Amino acid sequence: KLSIALKNNIDQVAQLVSYFDFAVNEECFQYNECNTLKPFISAGKAVFQVEYGGQSLASSVCPKANALNFDTLIKNLDLDAFRIACR
């Protein structure tokens, strides 16, 4: 089965959620846009999300991501091996 994701298209989530299997988002916490992705969660669909920064982001981002039921990683902007998975 082939799956299709909506990536970073915050403005059209409400109109497009039924056409996509999951969402991929970068920095919705940074830009205060995460609530816009809730229709995916309500529809039983995953939201895979990443915030860019260091260890210090974990204490502020992870509780919010977990409360929204997002699958969130914190990564360095240069996309090296560093990552923190919010659990």
C-alpha cells in the first residue's frame, strides 16, 4: 500500500486532511501553528513533527507534543545524528 503525506501545508490542513494518510511538519511549535494539525489526530492519522535546536528544547517542546499526540523529534538544523525523541 502506498501512503501519502501532507508536508508543511498548514494553511490547507482542514481542506486536505481526508486526502492524506499522515502529516509531516517542521517547527509548528516555533511558529505557534501546531493546533492547526489537530484534524489529523482527530481523524486517527499520525503527525510526524520536528523542531530544530538542542537539548534545551526538550523540556518545553516534548510535553506539548505529547499532549497533542504528535510523534516529535528535536534535531540540529544541520541534520547530523543528534536527535531527541519526545516520548
